[in-house]
Amino acid sequence: MKKQIIKQTEIFVHNELGEDATGHDWFHVDRVRRNALHICREERQGDPFIIEMAALLHDIPDEKLNETIEIGKAKLDSFLHCISLPNEAKNHIIQIIDSISYKGGRKTVLETVEAKIVQDADRLDAIGAIGIARAFAYGGKKGQPIYDPNINVREEMSLEEYRKGKSTTIHHFYEKLLKLKDLLNTKSAKEMAESRQQMMGLFLEQFYQEWDENHS
Ligand code: ADP
Ligand code: NI
């Protein structure tokens, strides 16, 4: 029964996100699902079915993929309405998805271990080599420059620059990606983050080295 629901959910998500090129594609969702289940096994905590469902559906109501948040939420609700699950499970899935998104530094206290695990899996996919690739894919789609040495990092921005939302993908590393490791909830995710964090450090080092080559 659960297997069938997972299959149904995979098909729904695949149809909804298959064509996305901003880093929210089906492969992202599949990696988040696999990593979440891996963390669940390692930690020996959480309900694997709820974790898998929430991971599969986590990007469905995302603001970036829908005209409005309300439309996104309605899409998730109407899908859950069509599958045969107890209301308690449906509400838990909705609550996980609602609580894990990182919006402008908003910090929500995660109430369940399932939410902590899915959030960790989603964050792991934003760092390391894959995180780097996703950031540049997203930045390109937004028409944001790769890097501009004249733009300050957020903390040092003038109010005017800040209002204009001026940034680059390299700046996104300092605004978010490099901070994610310390925000992880579980020990297993923190371990997985180590080599990914190193990768980002090396990438930035080499990036600046190449940028500055023959400039002196
Ligand atoms: P998630 O899919 O993990 O919930 P987001 O929706 O916040 O994450 O972002 C999707 C991907 O796009 C992530 O890999 C993130 O790092 C990247 N991204 C988000 N905002 C920016 C930005 N301003 N510049 C570059 N990359 C970004
Ligand atoms: Ni995601």
C-alpha cells in the first residue's frame, strides 16, 4: 500500500518538476529523498514513509515554481487529497514542507525529527559540487552575474544596493551556502557535509586565484 503511494507520488512530482532547469528538477528531489532515507537509517529515528513522502513533495509548493505561494500550497493539498492516507499523516507531511524552507533567514523551530531529517537532506543538496552547480544554474536563470568584485557581500551592502537586490552567485556562497553546514540538525548530515564544505572552500580559492591571474 505504502509502496503504491510512493510510486503515485513519484509520478506526480516527476510530471510537475521534470522540465525545471533552475536546480529544482526531479534529480534534485530524488537526491533529497535518498539522502533523507540514508540519514533516517543512520540516526535510527523518524518514520521513513513520512520522510520519503515529504522529501518527494518538498518543492511542490515552492514560491519559485508557482505564481503564488497559495497556488503552490493548493497544488500540494489537492494531490494529498487524492491519495488514501490518514489525515494525521497528510497534515504531518504538509507541516514538514511548510517548516523546512529557508526564507530570508527565517528560522522556524522544527518540531519533529522527520522535519529535521528532510531539511538536512535538502540543505546537503545545496552544498558541495552539486550545490555549486545548482547555484550557477539558478543564478544563470535569474540573469545574475557569476561574480563582480565591485559588489559587496550582503552584510556590507549599502541600503540602496540591498534594495536593488544586487548580488552574484559567488556572493550567494557567503549569504547562504557556506552557512548551511552549521545549521544542520543531525550528526549524520554534519558528517556528510564535511567534504562538501571543503569542496566549496577549494572552489572559491581556485576561483579567486584564476580571477586575479595576470592582474598585478
Ligand atoms: P531548495 O531547493 O534547497 O529548497 P532554494 O529553493 O532556496 O533551495 O534554492 C534552490 C537552489 O538555487 C539552491 O541550490 C540554491 O543555493 C540556489 N539559489 C537560491 N538562491 C540563489 C541565488 N540568489 N543565487 C544563486 N543560487 C541561488
Ligand atoms: Ni529542494
